[in-house]
Amino acid sequence: MSGTATKVPPAELDAEIARILAVHADREGAMLPILHDIQAAFGHVPETAIPAIAHALNLSRAEVHGVISFYHDFHVEHDPLPVIRLCRAESCQARGVEALAAAFAGETRVRIEPIYCLGLCTVGPNAMIGDAVHARLDTSRFAALVERTVVEQAA
Ligand code: FES
């Protein structure tokens, strides 16, 4: 199942959520892995998945909502904008990420979200798109990255 799916038939959604819950059925601390898998499958954690997650983990719906709203990675609504995670941790700050972030504060074609250390501190500022890390970013390299991301999203 694609992580960018926008409209999934309810039966397909229910079946995929049931499959993900079954994969993690006997796992300690299954909440975050379940949420990550559902987010990867649908691009968000659908509101309709929350009762099933709560039931599987013997939690209240409010507890599941609380975890989803606590972590920036999780969304209950599909977000059509591609996400670029820009490292805002100390080494990237020392290498100019704040100026880079400020230069793109008005960018509306992508969502620029913070992430805190990608483990490549000596080659920052760094960003992550999906699983790919992009290093040594300056204004022109980041602009090119934004353009490429927008074009790939539209394709
Ligand atoms: S501080 Fe940015 S990669 Fe470590």
C-alpha cells in the first residue's frame, strides 16, 4: 500500500489496519510501531483507525489521540504537501540552519518540519525527505531540493 494514498476504500483501510495490528499483536510497546506503520501505509493515521488501535492495545481512544497529537510525525488528516525535515539540532544550528530555515519560511509548496539530529553533524545543515538524507545544504542547494521535491510530488 502506498504512503501517499489520499482516498482508500473503507474496507481496504480496515483490512490493512487489521493486518498491521496483527503484525504487532504480541509486541511490548506496540503503539509507536503501529502508528508508524499506519502512517507509512496511508500517509496519515485515519481517525477511523483509532478505535481499532485503542481496542487492540486495551487503551482509550483519548490515549491513542494523545500519542498521535504528541508526536509531530503523526497526522490524522492526509497532508497533501511533501515534507522536508530540516535538522534544527545544535551542530546544524552552528552550520547555519536557522538562516536557511528563515530564508524558506514563506515556502508554501512543501512542509518544512524540524527534526533533531540525523547523525551527520559534520556535514550539516542536513535535511531528510522520506528515507533520504541530504547534506551540506546552503540556500541554493536547499532551493534545488525544494524544486525537485515539488516536481516529484506533482509527477
Ligand atoms: S545536528 Fe544536524 S545532523 Fe546532527
